[in-house]
Amino acid sequence: SQKIEQNSEALNIQEGKTATLTCNYTNYSPAYLQWYRQDPGRGPVFLLLIRENEKEKRKERLKVTFDTTLKQSLFHITASQPADSATYLCPGGSDSWGKFQFGAGTQVVVTP
Amino acid sequence: SQTIHQWPATLVQPVGSPLSLECTVEGTSNPNLYWYRQAAGRGLQLLFYSVGIGQISSEVPQNLSASRPQDRQFILSSKKLLLSDSGFYLCAWSADLITGELFFGEGSRLTVL
């Protein structure tokens, strides 16, 4: 079955450092990927979308890469801040329609 | 601008009781609508999606049903709740069915006792 795998362990990082999160896709090849941020008790908030023909996408301190050969996406938060502490989700979609598959997400904790 | 609201925010229901969660979207027309459920520490599970009034697709066989009586209204229901129905329910909408970003509501936390 189609699976999205994210590191289940929380990522603890010091303020100012770069946080790198990984998403691996099993048994399917998403045509595009999205990244969301979710704070406790809140709905996810969209951050970035990257398509299979794009290698990299940036938005302010965020950078996403998509390696279709490895079926892997990397999400980077540069110059991390305590306000970046949240759970990050990386649903993938197929060509047919937006049937997004969500993984459990990776929690990021940025300490001052 | 577009907004999405869902209610109630929190509810505690006994096993066997009915359920109704409502979601409305403002500021857009003909949105694609979704119901997701998130169990504690787990990912989002797509329950239902709708591309138009009266059009409902179910993703997971379950004790729940959904309806879309109006263009921007999406309702999640159950006739008899089970303990396993407990969770955080999220309504979302998108403009583009293929790649559109999802805009989520505030969520409804359901506890079935």
C-alpha cells in the first residue's frame, strides 16, 4: 500500500541552526508534494508545494527539495527560531486528483 | 478572503449517541470539501471528500457519513458513536482538486465515553 514515512522521533535543534526533515514515499510516485505545519490542537497550515519536475522550492527561511529517483523530499528550516517549533507534515498527491496521503509528521523543537 | 469554520470545537458524547459536526466555507464558490480524522499521535486520515452539492465519496468504511446540502456546507454525522470514533476531526477545502493547497478549519475534538 502507499505509504509516507517521516521520522517519528522529534527533532530537537538549537535556535539559529538548520533543521532538516525527511519524507520518504513508498509504493507510489507522487506528482507533487506539499508541506504543512501543524501546531498542537490546530489544523495544518500549508507551507510549500513542489512538483516532480522541480528540484527545489524556497519560501523565506524554508527550502524543499524533491528527488523523484529516491522518492524523497527534504524540508529545511534555516536560522531556526523557537516559533518554528511545530509538527511538519508532507502529504503527496497523485496525478488523478488531490487525494492527499498524510503521514504522522515530524515534531520540531527549537530551543533558545 | 476565504474562511472556513467548523463546530462544535469540543464535544464529549456517550457510546451509541448520534453525532453532527458542521463545516462552512465563506468567500469562495464550488470548493472541494474534505473531512479528515486525526487520532492522537497519528497522521490525518481522509474520511470523505466532495466535489459538489450532493456528491460524497467515502475513503474508509466506517460508522460515519457525510452530506453536502449546500455548496459551502459539509456535515459529518453518525447515528451511533463508537469508542473508536474519538479523535480530532478536521474539515478542509481546496480550490484546485489536483494540486490545490488544503485550508483547514479549527478542528473538532470528539471524545466518546
